[in-house]
Amino acid sequence: MTVLLVMAKAPVPGTVKTRLCPPATPRAAARIAAAALRDTLDAVRGTPGVIPVLACAGCLAEGEDPAGLTAALAGWTVLPQRGNGLGERLANAHADAQAAYPGQPVLQIGMDTPQVDPDRLAYAAGRLDEADAVLGAAVDGGWWALGLRDPRHATVLRAVPMSTPDTGRLTRAALVERGLLVAALPVLRDVDEWPDALAVAAARPDGRFAREVGSSLVPSGRA
């Protein structure tokens, strides 16, 4: 079985999705982040033949929608993120997932693509039967998914500059340099700034994420 590893940050106002502010307030941005994570967790739960694992930075109990997130994570393995930079935390999360489930491939995604669905995730996991790695590029030049038949190869991420327009290209190059056959996944838009949020919400209008994006533009006492 494939470990489906979700990298996430606790949706605490002022610490998450800050580039959505304005027009969103810090609390609205955190609620949008919580909704994105809930939609992502639902997609993983609906994917057959995977082992769900969350690697979390921060404390979910201190963020928005703690009860909903706790319920959504019933039966999951939850691990703390370790390390200082994103590349180090990604590499450590793959290593920790491998330690928890030795010998299993790992498919890792984030909480920034709430439009992902079980069919797309099952397709991505299945491609690890024919390739050493799978990489899903993001519109902004990064990547939204990385799958490794042998998670030890995630160590290359320690040396890849993250959150740049070249991150996807450099990640692929680092994997190829290790002699891996890398299969491409469909390109997705991840949510960094407000135009991304609007585009992703339009692509999945029935999700929690879309509802929170819409409600964040309506004055209310909660945001």
C-alpha cells in the first residue's frame, strides 16, 4: 500500500495563508486554510488502497475548526514536522513516514490544492508501479505532489530551493540525477495568493474551501 502523506500547517490566524490578506482578514485566511485542509483530508480518505498520514506543523487545537479537523483525522497517523526550512521538513516527513511504514512507497501532497480528488490521487499513487518517482508540477513553477517508490530519495529536497519559480524543475533534475525514472502528473494550481484562491474555488465550487473563500468577502462578525 502507498502512504499518502499530507504536509500541513495548523490554521492559526496570523501564521497561515497570510498572502491572502487583504482582502481576507487573518482569521478568514485561517478559516480558508482549515477548509482547504478538510477538503484535502476528505480526498485522501476517499482514495482506496492508501495509508493516510499527516505531518503537521503547529498545534491543530490552537487553530480554526479544531473539532472538525480532529474528527477528520480519526484513524490517521499524525506526525510532527521536523526541521527548519521547508526542504528539510519535507525530507524528514518522508523519512518519518518510511519509519512508520517500512517498505511502503510515499505519495506526498500539501494542503494548498483542495481541488484534488480521490481519482487524481489514486492515479498518482498507481503511477508509482511504473516509475521510481512521480512529480506533479504547479502553475507557479513549484510542485503539488511528489511520490517516491523509495522514500529515502526525498533527501534530495534538502538541497532544492523551495518556493521559487524553479522549484519544480530543480526537484525533477535532482531526482533524475539520482538515476530515478520520474513520471509527470497533471499540472495543478496551488493556493498562494488571492487570485489562486478564486480560481481554485471556481474549479471546485462545492467544497468547503470555495464556501470559505466566498464568505470571507462578506462582512461578518466572525472574521
